[in-house]
Amino acid sequence: MKKKLKKMILLLTLTSILCLAMIGCSSSPASNQNPEPASTEGQIPTDEPEDVQNTETPTDKPTATPDTETPTDEPKQITGTSDTENNNGKWHVLDPELAEYLDADFECIVWKLDEGSFYAAEVQNKFLEDGSIVSSSPSSESTLDDSELFQVVYDDTTYFYIRNIYDNGKRHEDTDAGSKDLEEHLDCQLKGYFENDIFYASEIRIIKVH
């Protein structure tokens, strides 16, 4: 009986020692300490929602490139003395220097009269080296083909006047006129523009040399 009691006491003692040892291990400070969090410096947080991380920022979006370039040049305005309308035609107004010198956009000889218009032959002008100007025109006795003539159109708004030149061009005098004063083989200086090889006159100056 005594032996059994001793065995029981010994067993209980061993059991108590084992329990204490297990309790000591479970309560060890090393086991209760949490590991230090890994440094996140320089890293992009990954705890954002997946849809936020995958969203493109405005700078990441590709810029659409148009298939065709938009023209930047604005259309040119056509003025009364511009020759833009007749770029592909045969007839063109005078170059700016001659036009300024003559105070006209074109010079011609009346060749055939028509209703509301007339057909004319060109008077050619050019500068000489001394700055003077020389003119040439067909003789009134010349026979011209229709291809050598162009049509001059006028209306009620066209201003007519006669420039009478005296003393070899030293002086002149202007008088009002009208379409009734047009005659064949008169020299005329015109203001206006060409369109489809037709000259639309805003002013017709009839030249008469005395």
C-alpha cells in the first residue's frame, strides 16, 4: 500500500513539473512578441482595392492621333482688285507696281461694243530703266481673233468718266461720262477684277489725248 502511494505521489510530482514547464514555455516573452513589420519605405502600398490599382491615370491614357491634319491656313479673302478668281485663266490684272503707277487694274482698247459690255484688246505696259513707262497696243486697222479679246462687263454701279490729256500729258481734266461715251478703238483704263476671263468693271476711265 505504501508503495502504491509513493508511486502516485511521484507520478503527481512529475505531472506537476511537466505542467509547469509547459506553462513556462507558453508564457515566454519571445513567443508573445510580434515580429517587426517590414519596412515599407519606397514601396507602393498594396492594400488598395484592386480596381483602384488598375485604374489608369489621365497621363497614362494614350493620346488619340487624328488621321488627317486640320489645315491652319485661313481662306484668303477675295477683293475687288485681286486676281485670285482667274488663276487658271488667260487674263490677269496688272502687277501691283504697274497698277499703282497707272491707278488702274488693267488697260485696254475698246474693240467691239455690246449690250452692257464690250470686247477689248490688251494694252501692254512696262517700265523702262529710267523709271518711265512705255505702252503698246494693236493698231485700229489690225484684225484680231476672238482669242485676243476679252469681255468687259459693266452695270449701273460702274463709274464712267473721261480723262482729257493736254500738252503731252503735262496736264489733264476729268469729266463725267457714261456707257454712251464708249466708242470703238478708244483707250480705257479699268478698275475691277477678272473672273473666268471676264473683267467686271467698277470704274472705266476713257482716255482722250488732245
